[in-house]
Amino acid sequence: IEGAVSELKYMRYTARRPDLYNTEDIDGSHPMRLHATGPRGTPRARTAVEGSKPRPLQFKSQRHVNPLEPEYVLPSCRMEPPPVPKF
């Protein structure tokens, strides 16, 4: 039969049933957005704070360490001769 479609009996009663638990049409019935967005969809107040954005390539160290043969620079000092007594 051309154009025939199978029918699921449970869809007769549930397909066009109104959602009685949905309250989106009532103002104030849903919580506010967790992260408010400003113009163009960007989060507000994060761009104005210095250091709030990650800068992964900003810090580069010149330190090179060989874990098998480390070279430690230990603190050192130059010893002064003790003062000669006056008497």
C-alpha cells in the first residue's frame, strides 16, 4: 500500500500532549543564568581584570637542568680576617 505508515498506539496519546510541568512562560519561575554575558556573548567583568586571562606563552625560562648531573650553585662568602685588638 503506497503512503501507508505504521502507527504506534502509545503515540496517539503522548505525541501532542501539553507539558504541564513546564513553567518557562512565567516570568521569574526559572533561576538566573550563572554567568551573565555582556555584548557579543562575552562574559562580563572578566576582561577588565588584569591577569584574569591565561597567557601560556608569556613566561619562558632560560634555566636548563640536567637531572643526571645537576650543577648546584651553593651560597658562598668571602672570609674577612678578624680585627686586631688595640691593646
